[in-house]
Amino acid sequence: MKLNPDSLQTHLEQKLLPAYLVSGDEPLLTGEAADAVRARARADGFTERESHFLERGSDWDDVRASAGNMSLFGSRRLVEIRLPSGKPGVAGNKALVALLERSDPDTVFLILTPRLDRDAQSADWVRAVEEHGAWVQVWPIDVDRLPGWLRGRCRRLKLDATDEALELLAERTEGNLLAAHQELEKLQLLVPDGKVTADTILSSVTDSARFDVFQLGEAVLAGDAERALRMIAGLRGEGTEATLVLWALTKAMRDLWNGMANATGAKPRTWQRQSAALDKGLRRAGRLSFSALTVRAGRADRMVKGRLAGDAWDEIALLAADICGRSPLATPQTVLK
């Protein structure tokens, strides 16, 4: 069985399965999903809790022994297995399958991993979880869905937020759901009547947005210059290497070029989850000067390496604006040596 964080609570109100796998890279949502399983297990009498942290190649004997031996008083227990890599290895795969296939009504397994890649998703132990329990996949909340997610959180906290307030809060906490949740809890204390406006957000919410270079690539493909420039400023403030940011922009350029050149219209495989952004980019790609973009990218690269005078971050910001079709400055025609 596959579940998501929204459907997990409804599921747990009806029954508790022998095993749950919670995977994802969003700490707030994965933590809440795991807490929900723990709470239902306690309510059903699983009062003991054991935790095991296992890397690839770890010895699984302790886990097998723990699951195979009842305690002195016969307490029911929740056995948590944390896999930081998401890949237990050959021995771990076999051990997990064997544990999950046992029919022990006094043990519930809770397995916690980061986001699983395609190979990990097809592993025998993951299929065993789906057969005997449930797999809760946690995905990040993208920028388009973030205001709606925030509105749902506001309802839980009995806050009445305006659309403008939610948009502003989303801008200030994008990529950092934990910060967004904490800000809403703070507003619950600061606003006795529960009314949250844009002025409330401006006066009480700090900028806690966190971005990654993949989100930046999506923003420039979509032509969202304002968001792209905000991301670049955020990445710079977080200490991200300029080389990585430049890589994301040049990759977006290549995807646009390849998309134009591909007569079949097939999209690059790596952009399946961001197809809407790529579609927007391809609609304006014909108006872009790829030769000028290449010159701008070359200038930024030389600045990063110290071979050309100037601020590499400023040149990167100009490149992002160029890809978005919002060129604020003409691109020099040649790369200075």
C-alpha cells in the first residue's frame, strides 16, 4: 500500500498495519508522519520502542535478535529502523524481507529513510513493505502549492490569513517548511484575534527561505525572473558555491536548446517533474539569443575562476535574467581575456 502524509492520518484512524516505511527529504513532514504512526501504535498498546541506526554493510544480528525475542513481560513494541542512505545492502535487504514476512502481532516496524531513488524503490525490502504494510512517500511542497499548504496549516491553528499574507509568507519561507510552521505557531501567540494580514507578516516574519540549485533551474525555465533572482541571493547568503549555481543555469540553457532542436518534442528525462516549467521555457526559447547567453555564461565562469575582473554573482544574476527573457543589460559580444 502507498500513502502520502495527507492520507496517512485517515488510514491510521481505521487501522494499524505491521510495517510502515516513511521516506522523504522534508524534515517537518517526515517527522509528523513518523509521529502519527508512533501515536497510533501507543494507543494500540505498543508501549515499548526500540531504535536501530543502520548503514549499508551494518550488522543486522541485533535487529533480528530484538525482533525474535519477546520481553520478560510480553510487551508489544514498535521497532524503528533508520537507514540514512536508504540502501541497506544485500544483507540488510534479506534481513528486512525476512522480518517483514514474519507474522508477529506484537511487533510493528517503522522504517525511516531519505528520498529513495529509482533503484532503491525497486528493492525487495521496499516491495515487502508495500505487501505487508504501507509506504508513506513524502515530497517537497513546491512553490505553487505552498500557499494552499499554509492555508491548511492556518485552519489547524485557527488563524484567518488573507491571500496576500499567505503569498508573502510563502515567499519568505519557500523551501523551509519547518520555518513556515514555526512562524505560524508564533503568529498564533502574537495575534489574539487570529487575523493575519500582509502587514502582520512584514512586521513579524523573518526571511527563512531556503533554496537549492534545482529549484533555481526550474525558476529560470519558467521565466520567473523575480523568483530566480531571489533564489540566487538566498543561495549566495547560504554560502552555496557560485560554480554550482552557474551549473544550474547552464543546464537550463542546454535543456532549452535541446528541447528546441528535438523535432519529436520529447522532453529531457531529468525534467519529468518540471515539465510545466520546461514547456514555458520552450515557448519563449525562440526569442532568446543563445550565442549571447553563452558569452554571458563564459564571462561568469571566468569571474568564478578569477580570470576576469568583476563579481561572478552579479554576472550570474544577469545570466538568470537573460534566460528568463528579462535582459537588464546588453551582453558583451566577446569574452575578454
